[in-house]
Amino acid sequence: MKKIIAPLIIGIFIVIFVLGFVEVDNTDTSVSSDTIVYSVTSIANNLEKVTGLSKREEDIICATSKGLIKKNSKGEIVSELAKEINVKDDGIEYEFILNDNIYWSNGDKITPDDIKGFFKELIKSEDEENIKALLDVYGAKAFRDGEGSFDKGVAITTGDNSIKIRLNKKNDEFLDDLTKPQYRIRKLLPVWGNIKDTYNELLYSGDYMITAFDDNKVTLLKNKWGEGPSTIDLVKDDNEELAMASFEIGKRDVVINPPNSQLEKLKSENKLLTFSSDESYYLSINSDDNGLPLSSRREIYKHIYKATDEFMDNNPERVESAEGSYFREDKEDLTKLQTRKVTINQDGTLEKMDSLTLLAKDSDESRDLCKFLVSWFKDNLSINLKYSLVKAEDLDDLDLLKRYDMVLIDIESNSNEKKEFYTELSTFLNDSEKLILEKEINDGSKDFKHIEEKLFNDCTIIPVMFSNENIAISSKVSNISMDGNGNVEFSSISNKQK
């Protein structure tokens, strides 16, 4: 017996000894060739509301949930869960006819009652600023305030395969608003407030379902009837530089807005996609009694216009010059564009000045533009331009704004939301401009041409440039697009290695 045990013990020790020299990698870095690894800088656990969510955090809602309608990459409103929209009573009533083949992630059919139930939860859960369109529904505001019941008081009704929504008054932006992430159809909306612990309990109406969720990674698995890659891993990187380091060694397939220093290299390697975004920049020029006279404001704008053109030439993937247009879409109106250019470039006189002051929100884009303007004004006008970068909330300080000749405004602009755009600019408007804006709002204006012409002709708030969205893609990815709201369409991703 001893003769048997002794060799056995010796053999075990030999095996343990040999295994001690074998390198074991405990880090799971293996990724299936059909898995797309998408870099994000943050992962939100509370997805019940869109308040405070970044576009990239909203992407999870969009990947796992579909709306009645959506806005495609061209900005066109197209069908999604609904296959047909009937508008009645001069834009007061909307009837959505549902597709026949729409299902939850467990295979159950999505019904009109499911959608009605979602709207009921949304009215109660979401912040008011994010559901203005829904609160235009007859009875919705009262129900939110605790008056009456949803079934009897809110004008959202269902048919065999349809849902009807009746508004208090005509709202030309109703369908456009309905394409936004907060209106993507979900079940048990309050449970989305702690998605890390509840993702397994949920049913999903979108192309993907969540199969894993922690502070550093979210795994999305394509539903049986979904479109796109079979698996997408959203992996958290603390910044774009770290994301690009992982991208270079093949550990990331998609990086949104890679470092500006990498754009030219990525473009030369055919690994860069560039899209228009709503982020826009405007210049408010002080017109107070102690501010700059109109003649000087016009000359400053002319030079800002020239400088921005040069900045765009140096950074073609990052920005697009506004060329006198307050909205990117307006640049398609060539007659208006040419008229604005002629007005901007008229001969004028810039009063003698040694320096100008500029205030801006602290961001990479603002910082780079300000640095460029400092050099440009010095080289071309012998003017010492001094700039200060502050937190976004500091731009609400009127006393601070008055101490500067110019303020660079970073704001989202969408030609379908002009009322919201000009309202957000109201901090920078003078009294006469506020009266014009108020009148246009009260008159139900759609184009807001009077306030725009006032701002442009007086050179008090002028358009400077529009930002672009850049996406770095690995050799695995052949296509990716963004919808009309700036959210990634995961179903559009084409995997070359599939």
C-alpha cells in the first residue's frame, strides 16, 4: 500500500510544481468576432428619466426600446412600431396604426394597451420639461397633477390594432417630439430607475435586450427579430484617450468623438465617420450703453466670420462654419445664404481698440476656438483678445456677462425647435429683443424670422459655427449611423466579420 501511495504523492507534487510556472491570465479579454465593443465614458444606472442623461447614456434606451415613430439619419420622421399615422381635425387628433409583427423580448405581442399603459407611467414619472408634447394631450396635465383617472380623463384610447391621441390644441411639433428617447415604449418604467438590479425582470421592445449590467460594462444581446450585430458590449472608459489606446490594440470597435489629435490619422486609415450634430456656437456682442457701437459690432462679426472659416479649414472634421445661418439646415437656402454673406462682408470701420474680452464655457471646443481667435486677432488686427473660461452655470450671471465685450454661447440648435432655441437664448437678449420674441411666441410663429433678423442686423447674437460628431470605427465595422436626435442606431452597425 505504501508503495502505491508514495509515487502518487510524488506525482501530485510534480504536477503542482509544474503548474506554478504556467502563466494564468485572470482577466477576461476574449471577445467573440461577432461582438462589437462600444466605448462609453459613463454608464447610468437610473434610466427611468432622460433628465441628466448624456446622448450616449440615452443610447441604451434606444437600443432596447422602440417608439411609435422615429427620426432617421436624414431627419425624416418614419414608422417604427406604428406603420401608419392618420392626422385628423386639423392636427388635433393622431391615430397610430400598429405593425402586425411587433413583439416584446419574450415573444409576447406588443398591444395598444401596452403602449397606453406606458404613456400613463410616463406622464407620472418623467420630468415635465421632457414630456411637453405628451402634456398637450387632453387631460394629461390634470392627471399628472392628481386630478381624475387616466382611463376616463386622458384622451388616449385604443382600438383593435391602433391607439388614438387627442390634443388640447394643435401642436406642429408633436410628432417630432414623439421621436425622442423618452417616448420609446417600455414596460414597468419605474423599475428602470435601478436598471443594474432589475434588467433581468424587464421586457424590451427594441432590437436588443440587456443580459449583463454593472458599473463598467453593459452587454446587449440582439432579440430574435432584431437587426444589427448579435452582441454589443458597452464598456466604460474614463476618457477618450484611454478609449483610443484600447482601440489601437483592437479592444474597442467604436469610439464616439475620439481625441481631436487623432482625427486626421483616423480619416487617412478610413476609420472615421463624421456626422452633423445639433451643438452650435453663437457670439453675443455687448450692445449695452457701455458696450460696442453697431459699426464696431458689424466689423467684429466680419472678422469673426473670416477667422471661423480658417478655423474650419484647419479642423474640417470638427466644425462647420455657420456662414450667417442660425440653423445648419438654413444653409441649404442658397439665396438667403448669399444675402447674409454680402451683408457680413460690407465695408465698415472698426473703431480703434487695443483689446477685446471674451467669455466662454470651459470645453475643448471653446478652448481651441478661443486660442485660435487670440492668434488671429493679434496677427490680422493687432488687437489683444483676452478670454476667460467658466462653468456653464456662470453664464447665467448677468453681472458677469456685462463685464465682457463678447460671450461665446454653446447651445443645441434644431430648426424644428426654434421656440425652445430662442427661449434658451433669452438670457442674452436685451429688452427690445425680448419683446419681439414674446410677440412671436404669442402669435404662434414657426420661423421666428423677426427675432432672427433683429439679432443678425444689430449684430447682438450672431451664429459662429456648428459642431460635428465623429466616430472612430475598427476594421470590424463597415457602417454605423445616428438617428435624427443624435442617438446611435445600433441596428445600423454592420459587422464585417459576421
